[in-house]
Amino acid sequence: MFFHKKRDVNGFLLLDKPKGISSNSALQEVKNIFNAKKAGYIGTLDPLATGMLPICFGESTKFSNYLNQSDKKYNVIAKFGESTSTGDSYGTILKKRPILFNFFELSSALKKLTGSINQIPSMYSAIKYRGIPLYKYARRGIKIERSIRHVFIYKIDLLKQGKDWIELNVYCSKGTYIRTFIEDLGEQLLCGAHVISLRRLKISLLPYSKLKSISFLKNLLNKKKIEKRDIFTKLDNLLMPIDTPICHFPKIYISMKQSSFFKLGQKINFISNIENSLVRVFEEYNNNFIGLGKIFTGELLIPYRLVSILTN
């Protein structure tokens, strides 16, 4: 089913990205299903990876950057004894080494990789150099010098272990590269390692139960004997609120009079016990979200990012 005229869609969707496609390809499929004018994703997942890929539609894209700064949780299965060109099973095997470590040495290596650690991102990452993702340079055989990144590993749960593989849950800060983490673990154990399965389970406080697959969305779109208008209503009902990417910020309500000034970008007097924090601002008389503000002293609310008038 294809519709030529694109729609103004505003909201937030948690996509369960399938294996084997890029994050951008997944985004374009979802954007076409919703027939949306504007949409973007937060936090690139490699083609190998599955799981939580947040999709922002319309006005929600204004707040995507704040979610990108959040902590994350991954499930990863790694294979020991082989290092690959990409750090995962999609790459070429560069080196094979015997697996000689014991459980004590594994536990020690995991402990060393917990807390504040330094990482050098893979050349097959989506980090951009002069506007071009590193993986595009890598595919041409060009190596770019990368800066060290400081990240934090909060917790590592060892779930299962086989003769040459391991399954972990990793709780980490923004900017953590799990492929690099596994490569570093392999080097700690002197045998090399690469990722064979990766799934993002959590970003910030977003609910895993809200994940929707592309196949689920397509089945809804392709249902027979349903009017186009009704199909889009069903799809739009799946969307979470515009302010979902900033759901971790406090929520405040302002009066109609205060709202009229706030929406014009003017500072307003607002007594609160909140200080020096971004806040989600709602109109108390209709519960509409109107934008992101900042309270500096507990007495002054300053507009930070406003929602435009919706034209759905």
C-alpha cells in the first residue's frame, strides 16, 4: 500500500530493529509505513545488532539529542579465539589464537573492564570524520586516527559460558562501543574475541514492553477492508508522546496566562523547589506539552525548546 502525500506525524516509537539491516534502512521502512514527512532515529545500531531503536516523528525530533546522552543496557554473545576486521561476525577473520584462560582470569578481566574505561572506537563505527562515517573509510581501506573515548561500565552480568563463547548483559554509559568492549576483553584474555550477537535492551527509562517490530507494523498497514484513514489511526495510536525522549526530566504545569508568554519565548516567574534543571512544561488547563524549559533559581522559568503548533 503506497500513498503519495506525506503526513505530519508527531510522536515517538520504540522499534525492535531486526538483524541484517542498517539503522537508517529500518528508519526509512518505518517512515514509509507511517507515510510520515519527518522522522529520525536515536543511537545507531549496527546491521548485526537488534533491539531498541527509538524513532522520533515530527516535533519529537527536537528532543532526540537528550535521549542520546542516556545510559544503555545490552545483551551480547561473543566468540573467543578469533579477531575480525569489524569486531563482529560480519568481518574477515584476522587472527586465531588458542583459548587458555580459566574462570578466575575471566572474572578478573571483566572486573578490569568495569567502571571508568578508555576506548578507541572501531573504524567500522558510525562516528563521522569530516562529515563521513568511519565505516565508509574502512570499506575503502583508509584508516583514520581516532581519539580515545572515556566511558563508564556500570555493571556486567555473566549469563552463560561455553567452550569458546560467552553471554553477557552490559550496563553502560552513552558512547560505549560493545564491539570494542568485547575486543578489549579478548585482548585481556590473550585470545581475541568478536561479537556474534548483540541486542540493545534498554535506553534510559524507556519501556522494553513497548517495542514494535517492522513486521508487526507492516501487517497492520496491509490489513484488507480497512480505510486508509483508519489504518493511520491505528498506527498513530501506537505512538508514545512527543516528550518521551525527555521523560527523565521533571514535569511542571503553568497557567494559560503564563503559557501565552512562554510560547512567545519569554521568561516567566515560576516558584518551584527545582533549581538549575531542564523541565518539561505543560499547560495545566489542557495538559498539552508545549516545550522544554529551564529553571535556574527556583523562581524563573526560561524557554529552552518549544513545540510548534501541531497540524495533524
